[in-house]
Amino acid sequence: MNAGISGETTKDGLARVDRVIAMKPAIVVVEFGGNDGLRGVPISESRKNLDAILAKLKASGAQVALAGITLPPQYGPEYIQRFNATYTLLAKKYRVPMIPFVLQNAYGTTGDIQRDGVHPTAAGAKVVAKNVLGLIRPLLRK
């Protein structure tokens, strides 16, 4: 089930994580943060929210995977590096599999990203689906 809602921030995700847990999922892929970055939410706040989301999901017994995202280059290399580190730090903390960039192999590929330069097209969504499948395949075997 896709419980994602376009435009949500980590704060929104934290507010509804209990509803996701109530569905008793076996596997949950968490992909939040891009909208936080685009809206200028402090990295510390995004990290705190993602940490709480992962803690709740892990405590529920669900297998969790983390799909990272990054920001456009105009945000500057230092900020982007700190932003991206959130995913690595939390994946290590919770010992969950992670893909650093869910749009890998789609971003920058003609026809895979919409004119907004951020969201995948239908073709790009197929690439994202392959990325996510690769991320969760080991969890499916359990």
C-alpha cells in the first residue's frame, strides 16, 4: 500500500505514523525529507522527526527501509552534505537498509523527471520502483 502523500514533510509523517502502524505492515519504506529541505525546515528538526518515525516503526515490529533524497545544487554543497547525512546516520542508528537517493538513475535522465525538475514522470516512477524493490528485496526473503 502506498501511504505517501505528496508534499508532506517529516512533521506530517510523524503526525500520521501511528495510522500506518495500525495497518500492521510487514515492511515500511520511509521516504521523507525532500519537502523539508525545499521549505527550509532546519535539518535538526527534520532529523528529529525522521528519528521518531523510525523509532515508532521499529518498535511496532515492522521491517523498515529508508529511502533518501537530496536537494538541488543551488542549496550549496555544505548544506546538501549535512542534509544527506541525516539518512546515513539514521540508517546506522536503526540498522535499516537505505538507498541514499531514491531517484537514482532517474534524476537527470531525459523523460524521467517532470518539468519541475524534482518529481518523476511515469517512466521515472518505474525507475524509482526498481530502486525501492532493490532496497526491500532482502526484507522480502525474511
